[in-house]
Amino acid sequence: MEDHALTRAGLRTALEGAFDVVAEAADGLVGWETIAREQPDVAVIDIGLPGMDGIALTKRVHTELPATRVVIVTMMDFEDEVVAALAAGADAYCLKSSEPERIVDAVRIAAEGGAYFDPRIAHVVLARFSSGAKNSARSPLTSRETEILGLIADGYGNSEIAERLHIGLGTVKGHIRDILEKLSAADRTQAAVVALRKGYI
């Protein structure tokens, strides 16, 4: 969902090489109608949309269509916008100035259940949510769960985590279920944000 036709065309061209692009829209209201109708695996959303801004649209998608992952692609790298997007339920956050390959990677990671943040805004996430030193003494997570959650925060999908840690995919999924329960989180992204805020990772 992007209001500038030239940018929207460029995004579509970049994404069509790797994914099936089912629809596009120029404003948030039409964007919501399109997402609700198509129910895509991933929705790519700009923050500065007319009609319904990207933050409100992201929140609605996250609440009403939780199976649809959200990738924010925007010019905005201000702390408040980044944090608002995360709070609304965004799974990935990229800048429009990113290389097309990076945006494609972000969509792929989100589709696989991971979380991705452009390296140029990752410091915003860490600065806002990290309480400084790790608070491992009070963390309810085991060392393995902490390790897995750290990889989730770094943008790794389940299969990549399994390969990196040399454990089975089922084992990774089991750990993630335990992490979500312990942190009272609805999904992986929320778990990573909670853990960063509390200093667990």
C-alpha cells in the first residue's frame, strides 16, 4: 500500500521477481478493503497513506487478520514512527532508500515468521526498548530460549534458527511456544519487543 504511483511501481517490480503480487492500493482505506478481500501472506504498507495512515492500517491488519504479516516500507526513520509501527504489530520495517534486495529479504523473512528491521533503524529499536544491561537474573527464559529469542530479534526465521543452532525445526517451534507463554506475548515480534524492553536480550 503506497500512495506514490512511481514508488509503488518500483516496489511492485522488485517484489514480482520473488513473490506473487496479488494487488496494490494508493490509500489506506482501499488498502484495508484489498487486504481483507485478498488476505495475502504479507502486506507491504507505507506509513504516510491518505485515508487511513499506515500505523492504523497495520494495527487493523494485525488485529483482524493476524495471519497476514506486515512489512512497513517508508521514508520515515524517526523514533516515534518506528516504535508506533512495532506497537501496531509490524513484523518488518524498511526504508524506501533501501536496496530492492533488502526489501525482498524483509518480505521473505516476515513471510517465514521472522522479524526484520533495517540496520539503519535497528539502533532506534534497541535504544527505545533496551533497559541497558541484560536482566538475566529476573528473566523467566532459559538460556536456550534467550538464544532463540535473540535470533528472532535479529530477523531469523524458524528454519534458519534450527540450522544455526543445529536443532530440529520442531524443537525450535516448541521453544517459541514456551517463550510466547512465558512472556504473555501474542506473536514472535511482540515477544522480541517485550524481551528487549525488559532487558532479557
